[in-house]
Amino acid sequence: MLVITALASGCSTVSLQPPAAGYEKLEKADKAFRDGEWDTANELYGAVAEAQPRLISPHLRLGIIDYRQGRPKGAAGHFEAVLQRNPDHVVATYNLAVTHLQRARTLLDRHEQLAPVSASRPALVDVRKALERLKGEKQTPETR
């Protein structure tokens, strides 16, 4: 499985301070996330994101949860939501790239199943090999 790495803690902080009730819910969501309680974290982050749509960290964590649970489209949507709020967000940019790489692998695998002759073209074989080499680099969404 992919290994989670972290950057400086300031990268995933919220863009605005939530109200006290929102902050309490965000703390509970963070604890559930750290404890690997993905369903609870997902529910709590979703509630915070809905109540405080300008906050960044709930969207970032929702993207990570979606990625871990095999929902790359949902993950990409959340990472894009972070980038709408902060286009220079380093972690969201990286996480979105990782999500797209995984999606590319999946699509190329599907292409190979559907059209093995076409998929055996040297250029496509080279692309698949390059993606497989990157897979060995253990890309995974970063948490901060």
C-alpha cells in the first residue's frame, strides 16, 4: 500500500478560523482521521465543509479519504476544491497529480483489456512502463 508522508503543518491549515462549534467538529474529524476511522472522519469533515465551505483542511482530508477508499474521482474533486480556494496549495497540487497518475494507470489497464493490439503499440507500452516505474516510488496523497 502507499505510504503517507507529511509536509510542514502550515500547508493544510484552514484558511479561516471556524466558529467554536465548527472547530470542535473539526477536532473530532481530525482525531477520527488520525485513528483511521474513515467513515466517521468523512462524515464530520463533510459537515464542516458544508457549514464552512471556505475552509481548506476538510476538503484536503476528504480527498485523502476518498483516495484511500478507491474513489479517485471524488478525491480529485476535493483536491480541486482546495485549489479553487488556494491555487498555490502545494499539498493539494501534489495530491491531485497523484490522483491523476492513478487514474491514468487504471484507464491504460482498461485500454489494454479492451484493445490489446492497440495497447501493444510501443508508445503506449512506454507510457505504461513509465507509470509502473512511478508506482514503485510509492506516491500517495500527503496529509498536510
